[in-house]
Amino acid sequence: MSEVPSGLNFSPVSPAPIRDSASLMLTRINNNEIEILLGKRAESMRAFPNFWSFPGGGLSRKDLEAAPKLNLENDKHAAMKICIVRELCEELGLTISKKDIVSVDRKIRTSVVENKDNWLNEVLSGNIEFDPSNLTLIRERITPIFAPMRFHNRFFHLHISKDSPDFNLEEQTEFDDAKWYSINKLLSDWNKHDINLPPPLFTLIRDLNLLLEQGLKLEEAIKNLNSESPDEREINFSAGVICIPVKTATLPPASTTNCYLLGRKGGELLLVDPAAHNQDDINWIMNLVKSLGGNVVGLLLTHRHSDHYGDLKKLKELTGGKVWCSRHTSEYLNINDALILDDNEKIVLKHSKFTTEWDVLITPGHCPGHICLFSKAGLIAGDMVAGYGTILVPNEG
């Protein structure tokens, strides 16, 4: 069943094109702790504003053209490495030499920020040192299909001395702050919702930390990170919020509906918009539930549209959870045993350490009885917000 009302036609659409990009995880040892360099992306940035991220960016045509001029035509990742070092110069005033990172002269950096074409000229003239031989590819990730901007990002790693030159945020506009974060402090702040991280960056750091906790040395742990498919299977929007984009007959240009698994590992879990129809997506949801090892207390429907409740009967059987929804949704779908949620009600998901409260907001607009959820973790908006496309449908929808 489609959400598209009868008589309403959409032209065929395709997912957003995928652009190549690259970023760099810089690490160092300081006070016997591994630290990672992160920059806070400016509010004006189109992708992940106010999120803390690695230096890096999108691959440019000039990066591709530079490879043979730098005698790197036999390195299949040459353009990515060039992109990283150029972005490192622009964003942090640093470059990579054979032994370490070094500072870039301020005037030279300014010329690169003003025109990225100047980077290659300065390298060829010897004014910017450049040696990418120690850069190690550690992971690839492709932005999920629902995003209006999609990237195939390659994450590289470089370990440096704590005595290396520090970053400089002058002359650029991409980062409005930067800092060296110990892994423990970073994950602690993320768990408390004190810091925002792009989902693939969080899973990378979390997985690195798990390997280190198993007793692996940093170099050994890094080698174990590049063993997965580039498609993200666990999209952690925030601590305690996993997004699962499942295939649905939703409003074009979208082709998926965001199902959310709320709650912490070992605690109470809430499945929001269990939209899965096909077995692959149902398995995906249940594998994530199993990985968290908690108890699914409810299956919450933000509204009555079929692209948001999927094979509800099967998921109820598999999880043992009760349907939670607004009174309107319950009456419209004839769910007589539903737990009715009212405006301004609080949902409490219990956990031994990270109990979470979500505020229930009844938000008719896209659909009568529509529910949004709000907490320190963020806003679960159902169909009240669309990344692209529309939330407006005729009344019969």
C-alpha cells in the first residue's frame, strides 16, 4: 500500500548522486591517553553544522588532476590523500611531511583558502611540504539513500607526536572550534548528549575503543577497522537513537521511511515507526534489537500512514512490544489494545546508567493525531519534517 493518494502522480526520481570525499583521523598520545583531533563545524556549513568532525572534505577535480603531477598515478587513493592534505592546510593550517605534520606559512595558507588551485603550485614550488606515504585507509562509508547530499567517504589515519605543531583556526570558515579529545572523554560527552558526531564517525571511534579495550595496541586496532561494507548498517543519530531507513512505498522522491530504535544497550527499548514490510528489513531491525540486548517495551506509531507501521503484526510477535500511538491513530487503524499517548506526556526508557525521557507532542499537520518526540537527544519528527520532497498530502492521505 502506498502513501501516495489516488490521482496524485510523481515523476520518476533517482537517489541523490554520490560524491567522493575523504577525511583524516589524527591521533596522538598525551598523558598516556590516546587523543583524537576534532573540529566543530560552523553553523553555516550545509552538511552537519555544529557537529564535531575530522578534517577533510569533498574531492575536487583539481585533486584528481594533481595526482600525476605529484608522481602518484600508481596510488589508487592518491586523489583522496591529496584532498585530505589540501583540506588540512585550509582548515587547520597544517600539512604532512615525511616524518610528522608541520605548520603552513600563514600567507601561503591564505592563498590556498582563497583559491584551492594554489595548493598544488605551492607544493610543486616547495613552499608546502607533502608526503602522504604514512596515511592509512581505515574505513569507507556511503551516506544512506534518504539523504539529499550523499558521499562515499574514505577515512584515513595518521598518528603523530604530541610535540607536533598545533592547529590554527585563523583564515578559514569551516571550523569555529577544534580540540584534542581523549577517546574516553569523547565517548562520555557523546553519551551525555554534550557533543554531536556524524554517525559514521561515532561508530568508527566506538569500534576503535572496543578493540583497544580488548588489549590491542593502536596500530593493531587501526588495521582491524577496515573490514566492513561501506554501507552503514547502524546509523547512530545520537546516543540512544539508532535510525533504520527501511524500504517503503512512501512519498517520492523518498524511497525509505526512518524507523528508530530508542534506548540504551541492556535497557528498555522503544521502536518508533516499525515500517518494515520485507524480511530483510525486519531482520535488520531484529538484529539491532538483539545487539542492544534490551527489552522492547513498545512499538510507537507517529501517525496512521501505512509507510510508518509496516508489518505491525509480525513485529509485535517478534518483539513482544505493545503498540503506542495517539487516540486518533488507534481509532483510525482499529488498534483496540493500544497504549494511548497524550500531548505533553513523558515516555521514560529505563536504564541502569542512562535512563532517557522523551516528551510526547501531538502535532497534527501532515496527518491528524501525528506524534513527535523530543528529548536532549533530539527530535523524532515522523513526517512533520522532510529532508527533501514534501510533507503535504491531500486529506485522504
